[in-house]
Amino acid sequence: MVRIVTDSLSDIPKEMNADGHICVIPLTVTIEDVSYLDGVDFTHEEFFEMLKQAKSFPKTSHPSAEAFLSVFKSAVDAGDSVICICASPYISGTIDAARTARDMLGYGKIDIIDSRSLSMGEGLIVLTACEMAKKGCGHDEIVKRALLHAENGEGLVFMDTVEYLHKGGRLSTSKALIVEKLRIRPILRIDPKGKLVMAGRALGVRKAIRWLTEAVGRIRTDFTQTTVAIGYTVKKEIAEEIARRLCALYKMGNIIFYKAGSAIGAHTGPGCSAVFFEA
């Protein structure tokens, strides 16, 4: 049997893992000096209420190597192999902890895969790997498919506010003031290495949605044979508007709406939406 492991940055909806076939190892989120396990110790709604009330900026930390080691050892000792799909190392140190755990264990068939993404950019790879494992596909075949998806994955992230980028020290006070005053909405892209880079900017939400959906079409226009994941932190209406525009412009197939978890929400705030797909 092939065991599929990932981190909570993958944002896989719980209903899509109801059978528990995917082992999700949570990151830690610290708010007001209290630490919580992402997706375990509070609901999505509770987190954003705490975020709104918090006086200090929340911090996130990746799982320990020991957290991965326990999962890897249990699987290997049961005679299974492991495929662990992690967030981009440019975004989180999770993959380093997983690699350390594999080295600590020192036996068994364990592949660690860099998704080159985060959120459902990572999650779509995990879901495909899980589906293949359930169908009885071999370990190496699943690894090959996951690596191909990681190489061809695309992600665009829209933020309705830069307040949380500023609070987290990723944007200077002067730039944040200018951006908010001019109502500039930044759109970020996951580049081929897995880095979050600036892709574009627009004045106001409507123009930002138009920019993002048109950018999708410059990459791919026929999605009938693939899945598109559209995520949001709090404002589902933005994600729904993105979906409506995509359906009006392109040939669409399966669309997954999902709530971005606290590990991502801590840095983007309540106005974040994202689109992930395989090019």
C-alpha cells in the first residue's frame, strides 16, 4: 500500500479526505503567545475572528521532523511505502523537516516531493496521488505523476488588502499606505520554482478579478479534463465571481471551492482569493 502524506498548507477540504487516506501534518499558528495546530484546534471561522481581535501579528511554524518521523515509521513498519508532498521550500520549511525525518528513520521506501506551490496548488497534487493510490497504482507511477503536476502547476493569488503583508513585515509602511490609498490590489503568481512573485496589479476588486481571470486564459483555456481549485479566506463572494467569469470565458470542467487555512490566512488576511490548476 502507498501512504500519502502532506502538510496542512495543502488546504485539502476535510470532506475530500473523509476516509482519512491522506495523512495531514499540521503547521503551528501562534496568536497572542498561544500556539494552535492548524486545522485542528479551531475552526476556520474561529481563526479569523481571533485574527481580527489580535493585537499582535500571528506567527506560523512548520511541523517538526519528529512529527513526520512518527508517521513515516508507522507506515513503513506496516509494510507500506510513503509519498510525502510538501509546500514549496520558498514558502515553508516543511519539506526540510520531512527530509530530515526520512534520514532519521533510515529505512523504507519514502519519497519527498516538492509541490513547488502551496494551498490547493499543493492540494491538487495530493488529491491526484491519493486517487491513484486507491486505484492500486504503483509507488513510482504516482511519484512520476506528482512530479509532472508540480512542474506544470499554476497558481494566482489575489489580495483585497495588503494590511497583513504590512503587519507581517513583507511590505513597508510607506508602500502599504500608497497601495491602500490608491486602492491597488496586488495579484501574485507562484513561479516555476515555487516562489510567490508579483504578477500584476489593478485598481479595485472588479478590475483585479478581470486581470486574474484573463491571466488564467493566457495559460490555458480548456479545463474540461482537469480540476480548477478556487480558494478564499473569508470573502466567498470574490471566489464565486472569479468562477463565474472563468465559466463565461473558458471551457470549464470540475471546480473545487475551498477555504484557505489559517497558516495562509495569517499572512494574507480575510480578503484573499486564489486559483490553482495544472497548465
